Amino acid sequence: GAGVSQSPRYKVAKRGQDVALRCDPISGHVSLFWYQQALGQGPEFLTYFQNEAQLDKSGLPSDRFFAERPEGSVSTLKIQRTQQEDSAVYLCASSSPRARGGATQYFGPGTRLLVL
Amino acid sequence: GENVEQHPSTLSVQEGDSAVIKCTYSDSASNYFPWYKQELGKGPQLIIDIRSNVGEKKDQRIAVTLNKTAKHFSLHITETQPEDSAVYFCAAPGNNAGNMLTFGGGTRLMVKP
């Protein structure tokens, strides 16, 4: 079946521009996660949805970052007034919860954002 | 929150040799330990995982061991092949209801033919 898809795959933005990154999770997956991966580092958690509810946004670096998942499937990560330090790969992952925790997270290919 | 340390940061082996990558974690509540492989320009791909009710798990050339007392887990790749060359990440969830993952810093594995 289809995996997690993300679009666009690459985005070049001028500093100050707003961007929107899209994630299509695996069909039926309740949980959706956004991670940010800086060059040469491991992914870092940004935010988490269970269905349409955003249950944790503790990893969002500033109020310029906003995520939504209005119908509990597709999610959009929006970054307003982009800054150079926002340049990174943005990864989306989805999972189907396990009763005892530790659900496997399946990652998309990521969106590589470069802010000039 | 959870803190995951991963070593080494780079590892070079000859084709056919074994490779071992080690991770430590801080939160004793962590009960799930996945390993991901990431190739250039791609997202992380799960290669193996282990849950806290077992100490070792094997899948062909790949194995993971877990020591909950010492709070460390390791990835073992035997009979390495050039296509094993990639960046490998360990992760742990810590104690959070959503099971978001905290990742190690990654190990760049290079398998020389």
C-alpha cells in the first residue's frame, strides 16, 4: 500500500515568506507527527496529532510555526515569516496506536526547506 | 524528557565485517526502541525494533539487544554489504502519552567493498 507522502519535496523561500508543507499519512493511521531534521542531526519532535486533535505542540520552535489536521487525515505545517534558521528537512510520520504503546512510526520522504 | 546518546558518529568497516552501534537512554519509562536507516535524500526507514519485554531480537543480518538495567541498546549488522552504507538512528519514546520519539545523533556507516 501507499506510504506517507509529503509535498513539496523541495522548497526554496525568501526570508520573510510564508510556506506550507503538506503531509498525507498512511490511510487509517490515527497518529501523525512532525519532526524537524537539521543537516547532520537526528530528527527532533515538533508536534503530534491524534485524529484532528493536536495533543502536543511542545516542540514547535516559535509562534511562527503552526500545524493543523482539520479532518484527521492530511496535515499541513505552516511557517510564517521564514528565517534562515528554519532551513531543514521537515519529516512527517504516522502510526496506528498500540494498546500497550510503542507504535511503529512510518516516515515520509521529507520536505527540504531552504530559506535564503 | 528523554535523552538519547548514540555512538559512534561515524563507522567504517570492510565488506563482510560486522558493525555495532550503541545507544543509551535516560528515561526508565521508555519501553520501545526502534532503529531507523536513512539514505541520502530519503526519510528514515524502520529496520528493526525491540520492546522492553525482550532482550534480543534478530532479523536476518540485523539484531538488536536491550539492557534495561543499564539503559542501553545496540544494533548489530553482520556480513555487511555496500548497500548497508547509510545513516542509522536509534530512538526512544520516553514517558509521553503520544509516543513521540527522541532520536540519537546518528551514525554514518560506510561499508567499503
